[in-house]
Amino acid sequence: MTSAPGMADPSAAERLMPVGDLAGLEPLRSIHSRWPAAIGAVLTIAMLYGLAQELFGSGFDKLHHSLPNSPWFYLAFGLLYMSPPFFDFVIFRRLWGIPIAGLAALMKKRIANDVVLGYSGEAYFYAWARTRATMVASPFGAVKDVSILSAIAGNAITLGMVALALPLGRGLLTPDQFKTALGSAAITLAISLPFLLFSRRVFSLPRHQLWSVFGIHCLRLLCGSVLIALAWHFALPGVGLVMWLFLAAARLLVSRLPLVPNKDLLFANFAILLIGQGQAVSELVAVTAGLTLLVHAVLAVAFAVQAGAGAWFRRARA
């Protein structure tokens, strides 16, 4: 009889091992099975702490004075917020067939990456996947590949935008800024090259799945740029949608250039230079960042309450 998919066949040594030896291994198995939950708890605490620091340290109390009135802004913003976990869900649904509950885990992954530490969300999601051995036996390779391809897709789109934007925007940049942009583009290319040159050693997934994941990541980035342009257009309808699309592309470009300090400030100054309305543009950029933190905080608290309630019910049933 063959084992179920995702479950390893017992080895000959395991079949011949006495019951007493198996009992002696049970505490180690229990510890091993609890470490994903421990990682989730630590990251939840870290997320709540990081969000409190961000919200109260960025003048959040002034946010409500700058909120747009258009309901379409909030619709576009909601879709924008959900786009990263949604596209990640599409990827892992194709790879593993994860249930809809996996969307919550992917939302926690995004929050952890934004407010705790880069790639801490991947550690959480890997731990989440490890607790579902019947769904996927070895999740590390896929989580690693998806994360690397996300970075490569972002770098590829950034380089494409640099190629399009630098000839058009050279007159708007000082010579030092132009050199910085070229240097950043060169570093971005250099970061991606090793993964492409040694792809057979780096990646675990089959080539057709790698291309599929790469394409989904590119689609995610393009959809995110369109959605943030729509949100800004609904907030400041006096500025044309085409200009906001150009600025959304510039925002994505600035956010990924490695040598550029104070990226949000640079983008706000660039937007003001192009469309004017300095205070309104600065407030809109701040509102977008503040609302993202607010949604992060609400969801982090909701996930923490849900986890606590689930643990209480499990203990009560036991």
C-alpha cells in the first residue's frame, strides 16, 4: 500500500523500532511540533510592538484630518492592500493547493515583512506550511523560490522602468542624481545576475513553475501600480489618471533603487515637482502609508485574538 501524498513512507528502521524506543522519542516530536506555533506567537508580539511604534511615532493622530472623502479611494486602497497576499495565494494555490485559510497566513506574512524584519514573514509562512505535512512535505524550497522570484520580478520591472524613465526624466535630475540612478540600476542588475546564472543550483521548483511564479509576481507589481494610481486619482481628481500612473511607476522605481536614501521623501518631492499641490501630495503620500499601518494593526490584533480564542477552545475541549 502506498502512502498518502505528502506523507513519507516509514523506513525499515522505524518499522522495526521497539515501542519503548518510540515512546522515548515522543517528547522530541512534541517539541518539534510546537516550534511553528512558537514562531507564530513571537512574530505576532513583534508585529504588534512594531505597529505601535510606527503608528504613534509617525503622527498618526493627525491622519484623520487628511483622509480623502471619496469612497472610491478606499475601494482602490482596499484592493491595493489585498493584492500582495492575494497573488501569493494564487501562487501557493497552484503549487500546493492551499485552502482559503492560507490567505490569512499570507496576510500575516506580509505584515511581518513590513513591520518586523525583512523576510520574517517568510519564516512564519514556512512554519505555517510545516504544520500541514499532509499538504506539503518539504515547503522550504518553494517558499525560498517564491521569495527570490519576487525580488527578481521587482528588479526586472525596475530596470525596465529605468530604461524608459531616465531618457525622459534626465532633464528633471541633477547630474549627481542621474549618476545615483545609474549606479542604483547597475547594483539592481548585479543583485539579480547570480540567481539567473546559477539558477539550477539556486531554485528547487521545475522550470515551468518558476516561469509561472515569475509572471504572477510581475502581474502583482503592475496591478499594484495601477491600483495606487487609481486611489490617488480618486483622492485628487484634479490630476489626470495618466499622470498618476506615471507617478505610480516612479514610486515603484524609487522604492527598489538601493542607493537612494529617504525614498518616500524623494518620491514626494518628485511628485510635487511634476504636478504641484505640494501640501496635498505630501499629505496623500502620508495618508497612504498611515492607512496601510492602520490596517496592519487592526488585522494583527484580530489575528492575535483569533489565535488566543482558538487556543482557549482547544484547551476547553481537552
